[in-house]
Amino acid sequence: MTAEALASANVDCSIDDANLKFEMEAIAARAGPIQQIHVGTIEIRPTAMSLAALSMTFNATNLMQQWIYAGGLHLQIEVSDDKVNQSVNLVIIARTDAKMEKYRGTYILRVTRDGKSNERKGRIKECVAG
């Protein structure tokens, strides 16, 4: 009897615009979800939400929802900081660009601080899975 062969894929995403800088380097099972996040950073630009600059790291436990299927990539990341009563929710929605062999799409960023929410939208720089 032979052992089942398991394969993995890298998932790399980035956003860099006036609202935020986002980087994620992760490993996913070929036919399954993201298993491990090596690099996960969210840096909100101070002008984006009239806040001081905010920088947070995240890992796989902050990945609330994920879908990588049939040319679609959907991720929801939520990071909270109870010390300042603040949470960041980032949703990425992308589709495969066959010409570029990359995912292109949009994001929705919601920052909640002291019960007040502020939301921004933008385009992802790129996501690659393979």
C-alpha cells in the first residue's frame, strides 16, 4: 500500500494604495483551504480613516472565511486589538485573470473603533495562487 501524495500551493496577495498596505504569504492545500500564513500584515494609512497609522499582523486564526474555487478567490480577515477597542475587517474578492495568471479584484476594509465603523473600498494589487 502506498501513502497518499499531498501537494500544497502558495497564495500570495498584496494591496498598496491610499487606504492600506496589505501583504499575505500563505500555504494552502491544493484542494483545500489556507493552512498556514507565513507573512500577514495590514497597515492602514493615516489619511484613509482620519486615524493614526495602524499596523497589525495576522495569522491563520484571523482568517474568518476563505474560498479559492473555480477561478474565484474570496478571503475575510479579521484582527482585533482589545487594548484600544478596535477591530479591522478586510474582505478580498477576486477572479482569475487568465492572461496574467493572477487574481484581480477588489477589497472592502472596515475599521471599527469604540463602536464607530468606517469603511473604504479599493482594488487589490495582485494575488497569485499556484
